[in-house]
Amino acid sequence: MIKVAYRDKKWEVPGQIAVRDLIIKVGLSPEAVLAVRKGQLVLDSEVLGDDDEIKLIAVISGG
């Protein structure tokens, strides 16, 4: 299972899923968060495995 954390929420999702699909599966918008694994940004197209731990970070923009 992939462990996913976002703010105070945590999920476990079965492996072999692309980052973009994972973000959608947990109910978030891929345009609103970035995925980080072991301190490194993970691309939306990368496929995650069962032992991955991902932290989602909100994208902040302004003018």
C-alpha cells in the first residue's frame, strides 16, 4: 500500500498507480497539490509502488 499524507489527512492506496491518478483517487485536484517522496518532487506521470510514502503539498499562488 502507498501511504499518502496531506495536511492532517492520511490514506493508504494500493500500489501501481500514477501520481496524478492517486491524487484524484484521494479527492484532490492534481493542479492544487505537488507530490513529494523522500524530499524529492515526483512527476504526475510516475507510477508508484506498494512501499512508497508520498506527501502532498498544497500549491500556493498569488499575484
